[in-house]
Amino acid sequence: MALVRKGSRRIVVDGATYRWRLRGRPTYLQRLAWSPCTFAVEHADTSGATLVVITDQPHPSNWISREAEPVLPSGVAAAVRLALREGWTPTVPGSAFHLDQSADFAPSH
């Protein structure tokens, strides 16, 4: 799964360049704040496994105006470092690597 270049942002983490992207249009469940916000990261220069990060925040564009913290580059860098420690190999082709950080997410009712 390759990221769409349009709307993606570049980030350098420990000397390696990646592209990351927050889903612009949330899914139906994310709009209702029933499921958390996700973003994807991939190596900028080499095709490989995509990192999918599930946050503990609602999507910023949710319909119910539930407060959400923005996804910041510092959070993306921290997720990349954690995923690399947990075995993500961004330059080796394969299925997406999921990093679930949603333990503190509370769905809206």
C-alpha cells in the first residue's frame, strides 16, 4: 500500500526520510468519534511496508466536535522510532505494519 503523494508531508527521523499522511476525510466511524484517528508513514525513497498508526485521539474532523489533539511531526517521529524498535522494516516490501496506540481511546456514545 503506497501513500498518495498529494497531501503527504516529509519528515526526517534519525537521518532517514519518510512521508506521512493523515487521512483527510475520516471514515464514517471516525466522523462519529467511534474509532480513533489513524495516519500512515512510509520510507520516502524506497518502496516497502507502510506503517499504519492508530492513535488514541478522535479524528480532528469528527462530526460531534469532540476535541482532538492534532497529529504533530514530533508524534509521527516518536511512532516511527517505536515501530522500528518493534520490527517495522520500511524498506522491505510486505504487508502494512500496524502500531496500535489506541489503548486510552474512549469512543463517543
